[in-house]
Amino acid sequence: MQLAAKSLGLGSQWVSATGGIMEDLLKNFLDIPKEFKIYDMMAVGYPAYQLGPRSPRKMDEMTHYDRYDRSKLRTDQQIKDFIKNLRKKDREEKEGVKRGMKT
């Protein structure tokens, strides 16, 4: 669904925090009958800004042939650092787009 939304120029965000009290709030807000169970949701809409294309990792870093290549294994800290840097780049790009919109 997210790929379909993207192909239509829409932005999307998967929402998995839909249980417990959040489920009651969502049902009330969206007028969903109490008998229904919400498992997941996806918000879809026109994005306020467009991020440029990105390839977070090179394909050869993620592709394994015939068996798992242990040399490509990342530690938990490496993964956390990778995500942190990726989010930083997204924020910087977002701020750059916003500055461009103001002029």
C-alpha cells in the first residue's frame, strides 16, 4: 500500500500503535463500531514537502548469494548509528526544502 501511495505522489505512514486506550480513541474519532478490531492503520495524504530520492544502502551491502554473508553483519550499535544518520539527513533535507519554500 505504501508503494502504491508513493507511485501516486502521496505520502504515507504506517501506524501500529492502535491497541488499548488508543483503539478506543480511534474508534470514537473515526466512528468505527465497537465490534470491530483495529490491528493497524496507514495515514495517507499529500506530503507538505518532497524528499529527494535516496538509497540508504548500496545494493551489494544488502544482497546475499547462496548463503548468508557474515561479513555484511551489522552490530546493534551500527544499525542505531545508521538510522540516526539517516534521520539527520532527512531533517537537513526537510529544513532545506522548507527554507526554499519561504523565499
